[in-house]
Amino acid sequence: MYCEKGSGAVMYKIGMIGDRESTLCFLPLGYTVMEADAKNAATVLKNAVKSEDYAVIFITEELALSLGEELAKYKDLPLPAITVIPGKAGGTGYGMASLHAAVERAVGADILK
């Protein structure tokens, strides 16, 4: 993913944070896969955001639910866009709820209903 930054184009990465089974399928797509569990997910996310290499970071619902306040710290940053997706166990509805909230913040109304 290319984006203009300063005087030149920068190539950003797309990251995926989650358990091994949920993340391995993203390797062939060129995503940077970061395996994490509830114990180290906050550190993995913090390091990914701090690196400023990522335009988008996908995170499994299971880990997002365990992060709570830590994940909320990054919701207003322009980059990276952190998107919650279902993991190997399937969707819980949390990812869709967070997407609705983000759209409502950006647009002023939930246009996804």
C-alpha cells in the first residue's frame, strides 16, 4: 500500500494480530503476521503502532475483547486503521459493532444499518 508522506511515497504494510490458526492464512497475501495471545497482545499491538510501518492492522475479535482500554487508545489515530475481524472460532458480533461505531464517529450517523 503506497501513500504520500512528506516529499515521497511510502510503502505501508498490512498487519494481522491473532492466534496462529487465525493468522497463517494471511501470509500468502503479503500481510505481516504477528502471533499473540491475551497475555502479550497489548505489547504486540503497541509495538506495531509504534513502528509506524502499518496502514492497517487487523486483530481478531478474541484478542480485541481482551484488550479493552488498550485498543481504545488508538481509535482516533489516522494510521494505522485498526480493524477487528472474526478469528478461527467465528464472529461474536464485536467486530461489526466496532465498525458501526467507527462509521458513526466519522460520518455522524450509522449508515451501515
